[in-house]
Amino acid sequence: MNLSWLVPVVVLAAFAMTWLLRRYALARSIMDIPNARSSHAVPTPRGGGVAIVLAFLAALVGMALLGAVSVDALLALGGASALIAVIGFMDDHGHIAARWRLIGHFVAAIWALFWLGGLPPIEVLGVELDLAWVGGVLAAFYLVWLLNLYNFMDGIDGIASVEAICACMGACLLYTLSGHEQLIALPLLLAGAVLGFLCWNFPPARIFMGDAGSGFLGIALGVLSLQAAWVSFDLFWCWLILLGVFIVDATFTLIKRLIRGDKVYEAHRSHAYQFASRLYGRHLPVTLAVLALNVLWLLPVALCVMLLGLDGAIGVVLAYLPLIVLAIRYRAGTLELASTN
């Protein structure tokens, strides 16, 4: 069934809904006011990520009704991401204690894994390992970490949107070239929803995504990667490669803060991308650098894994090494006061 017509509809729907949400936020003074932990200097409407959520979920339900998406995929992706969006929306408009948010995150992850069938046998250096229930636990932590790191990395204009579009379109290219066209529809529609929002979020942003959008994107990308893993585990390695910029920066920063004994749930500005944006004085160069890293480095490495037989685990290591160097170069996880000279 050809549903190519649905992509521009999703883009336009997300664009229009973002416009409406911006007007609503301005009318109700739902603004992100700059503070000592912010990376922006001008009060900006927030909550625009709801447009991504509504546009994509509506398209997902429509595809399910047309028989283009399985019920299991609908329930896994739609159910888990909708729950995360609701939690994020509530946190955007009030405050939910960290422990309750975390419980909700794990509930969403377990729900998605139930319908996906857990984690398939993993393939590392030519060896297949069936981790059984341990794999399910690891997959749950993977989804929870991915949705939280996406929230952490949504700190400057356009960066989270660009990362999602690059990952989804990169996956679509890999699916096409490797003969897995049946997997293309969902990441393509997700990229379309994010593109409609990005028109308003590209530097300088006229509206921010908010936790509802960033958490939604994090778990949606995680579920798509696990769905692909059941078709070919090399595709899962490719997803890890395509998401490398966010995974490396967030994980490197978290590890350094844990070692230092920081309260990791508190807001901070010590990610590499945040230091870089302050160094260059603008968000645009950093967002464009993320785009370049995805297109010129991570996508070619993923193509080598999928098409040239490079082992997936080796591909991840190869892809991440320059990103770790960049994290060190831009002082990821360093105390802000210690980084000013």
C-alpha cells in the first residue's frame, strides 16, 4: 500500500499545530524564562513538541486502520510514546517528582517490550547470544536511558529535531539499500512530524519542544530501533551509530557527574553541546555541526555495517571514538565554574 501522500500531510499538520501551540503559549504566557541553567537568553514559548506527538500518533492510528501497521507495532510504539508524552506534558505544566517520572518511564518501556517480544538474540563479533529475561531488563534500561538522554540533549535551538530527522532518514536509507522497505513508513512519518515542528524551532527558535516532545522522541526512536533489531540485529547496531551524537555526549556527561558525586537529576549546563554553544556564542553552529556529524560520519559508518559487512559492535566503537574526543574537547561533564578561564 502506497502511503507516500501521508508524509506531506504529517509535515503540514505538525507545522500548523506548532503555529497554534505558539499562539496559545503566547496568549497564556506559557514561556521558558531564561535562568542560570538555561542556554537561551530570550523568553520563548514552550510545549511545541505536542505537535510532533499529535501529528505522528494520528498518522500511526490511520496507518493501523488501513492495515499498513500491525496491531503489535501500534500498541508498542503508540502506547509507550503516548504515555511518555503525557508524563512530559504534565511535567511541563507543573512538576512531577523524579521518582514518579522514572516509574512511569519504566512502565512505558515494559509496555513497549511486551508487544515487541523483548530483546532478540544479540550478535557480537559473529557470536549470537540469547540473553532471555536479562535481555529484557537491559532493553528496558536502554529505552529509559534513551528517552531521558533525549530530554537532556534538548537544550539548544533545533538540536533535538535535527538529530531525530537525521537518525530517521538515515534509517530509511539503510532500510531501502538493505531490502527492508517494510520498515520505512514509521521513521519516515516521524521525520515528517519533526520537520513540521523544526520550521518553528530552527535557530533562532520561536518555540521550544518541551519534555512532552523530547521524551516522546527518545522512546519512539528506541522502540523503532528494537523493532528493527527483530528483523536484523545489524540494523540495531546501525541505530546506535546514527544516535551516536546524543548517546555519547549524554552518557559521557552523566558518567563524569556520577564520579564527581553530583545530583544527576538536577538541571545543569555541562553537556559538550552546551559548552560549545557558549564558546561560539550561538546555537546555529552547534546544531549544524550535529547535522554534519550525522551525515558525513555516522551515516557512512552505519552504511559500512549494513552493506560492507563491518561488524556492528566494531562499527559502534569506530563511530563513537571521534565523538568521545569531541566530548573531551568541549569539556562534557566539567563543572561550569571550573571551565571558565
